[in-house]
Amino acid sequence: MSGDNPATIGHVFPDDMWASAAFCGPNGGNCVEVNLAGRGVVGVRDSKPVAGPVLTIGEVGWRAFLATTRSGGPR
């Protein structure tokens, strides 16, 4: 989706549905934002250039990524 029209990305991932961790601070910091509003896909983007590219990950892959991260990484 990174090469898609920004209007299309805004339709799949609404602007008001992007979230980042609370410790990123009010100015975005060096963080990523996640959008769970896509149907079947999760959007991930840099918190600073909000009109920049969006990495899309399938829901199953996203859940696997979270489980691996929460368990301390791959073993």
C-alpha cells in the first residue's frame, strides 16, 4: 500500500484510528503508529511523516508478531 494514493490509504486506515505507545510523547518522537481499522490488515507507519508510506501486515501475522515480541523474541 505504500505506493497507493493517500486518499485510498485514508479510506482503508482512517486518520483518527492511528495510535502509538503512550511513552512516545506528545510530539510523536521516534515511534511507530498502528492502525487496526483495516479489514484483515494492520497498518504500521512512522509517527513523524504521517503522509508517508504505510506497511501493511495481515492480522494473523500481526498477532504472531505481538506474541513473539511479548514472549521476549524468537527462540
